[in-house]
Amino acid sequence: MLRPRWIGMLLLCLVVAGVFAWLGQWQLARAVQVNPTAPGATEQVRPIGDVVQPGEYLNDPLVGQRVEASGTFVPGDFLIVESRYNDGVKGYWVTGQLRLDEGETEVAGPVSVAVAVGWAPSMDAARAAVEKLEAEASDHDPVEVTGRLIADEGPVPPPHGADPQTMTRMSPAALLGRWHDVDELSVFRPYLASGEPFGGLEAISSPAPEEGSTVNWLNIFYAVEWAVFAGFAFYLWYRLAKDAWEKELEDLTDAEADGEGPDGAAATRG
């Protein structure tokens, strides 16, 4: 172990273990929320631009935050999302593109947010609501929407055999692909679930998010993993050095058994 080769290997293991230890410390720092969200903070209605900006991801403490936004719905962009449950009942969401008023965000140019405007128990009811909403949106009347900000669910392919335009996830990215008038448009990554329904729909059930723990146990688990990896780096060095030493002993024993001395010369009898 004191040979230059194995000392060099030990130094390399020290560097690797140091990187693993730093990664463990980083995970541990993320595991404890230093400034946890105050109880009930998500129920205080805030301007949408004060919570998140277009293109930004919604941080975990802000998921479910109640916000308010002002603007106009864009005609032709009321779309239906299937497989949405309301208090355990399967139905449909009607969604719309809300073009925000100037000054609602820090972004220059047109800005939109996807809004789930209400729930319908059947496809016919959802389509009837879309017709009504399209007629109202054609007047370009300003509206104010108050609801909860929820993270993008991510687009998924439609079920096998279904219409290719079928949507079963509330994804602003998927909706953006079917919206009109999107030149130089900035869009929010999360969507807004309206607290008050539009177009004669039923209100979307959206209870307050549960207050989470200030400790993220998954990050703690990762921190422990990195500590184990750091220890394994030293064990690997020890194991390799020991194996090399044991192999030398075996070679020496074999050489002596074949009648050769330690230096490879033939052994002499006294």
C-alpha cells in the first residue's frame, strides 16, 4: 500500500470521495427547507405575475397557490380535456386561452395562460359550454379569473383507437400546439384552475394543498447514498491493493514450490 502506484490510487480515491461528499452535502442542504411556506399562504390570492413568470417552472411550495389574472379569452381556443374527475366523478374540463392584460407580468409582448374554466359531466355538456364560451369570447369582454396555479401534467399520446386530437392531460404545452394567434407569444408553464366556472359549467373541485413537511426525505436518502459511495471508493482501493498483495504471495509460494528462490534463481540445498 506504500508503493507509489497504490499511493497514487489512494489520492485518486480521495478526489472521488471528496466529490461524492460534496454531492451528499448538496442533497442534505436541499432536504431541509430553511424558509418553509407559512400555513395558509397558498390561500392568499396574489397577482399571477408575483408568483411565477411566463416560461418559468412552478416551485413546489407554490403549487396550488391562489392567484388572480385579468385579460380576455381568445376565440377559437376553447378545448376539451377528457378523463377529469370532480369529487370522484369522471367527466371533462373545458379549457381556454386567457390573453393577459398588459402589465400583468414582467414580460414584454403578448402573454397567455391556460385556464381550466369548468367541469362537465358529459361530452355533450362540454361541447355546449364551448359554443357558449366562443360566443362570449367573440365580444372580447375583459374577465378576471381567480383560481389555483397547478404544474403542467405533461402531454401524453391519446388512447389507442381514439381521435388523435384527444387530450387526457392538462398540459399548456399541448394546448399551445392547437391555439391560434401565437406569434411571439409567451406562455405560462403551469395552468390556472378557475375557482368560479364559466359558460354554465360546474366548478372544478380544487381543495387547498396539504401542508408538506419542511424535510424532504428523498433528498436525505440521496445524501446517505453519496456517503456510501464515498466509503465504497476507499474500500475499492483497499480491496484492489489487498488482491495485488495476495497475488504476489501466491506467485512467491508457487515459485518456491517449483524449486526457485524469491529472485527467480534455482534454490540450493545446504
